[in-house]
Amino acid sequence: METRINELFNWWDSYISTEASSINKNEIIDGESIKLDLLGAKKENISVDVSGQIITVKSTKKNIYGQNTKFERTYQLDEKYDTKSLKAKYEDGILTISADVKESRKPRKIEID
């Protein structure tokens, strides 16, 4: 019985760290921002990779039992965003990834001659 309870808690802890991490995706005036709650993860255990318009975030951290848990999410960035402008910042357990809108996709005013 105790083994079954431990399995349940291990599964729940793994679920919380991989499936239920909070995600907040916000459209902002000059670009795109994705915010992920990775509380407890160390900066050196987080990676952000980009391939084409696909962003992959990976992280590992120890759960309350000392076991490593993994987190991985993939995001498809709209074609209007410039992946060369991607920036990532990790502060207070929140990873923020942002990208600017491509110049060719920004609205502009046409002067009339």
C-alpha cells in the first residue's frame, strides 16, 4: 500500500512539473511574449532552442523526493515574428521569451506625393 501511495505522489509531482506548469502567452504591441512558470528550476538547467519558427523549451529540476523531473514544451511562432530577435530572460522562476514583429509585417504609413 505504501509503495502505491509513493507511486501516486511521484506521478502527481511529475504531472505538476511537466503538464501543469503555468503558461501565459501575451500579444504585446511590438512583438510576442511567452511566459512560463519554471519555479524551482535553475537557469543552467533551462534551454531554449529555435528551428525555423518552432521554439522548444526544456528544463530539468529535482522534485521534493530528490528525483529529476523534466519539462518540455514546443511553440509554433507565427510567420510575422522574427526569430533572429528572440530573447529569453529567467527571473524569479519565470522564463520570458519574446520576439519582435518582422519589419516587413509591421504596419506603416505611406506618404502621398
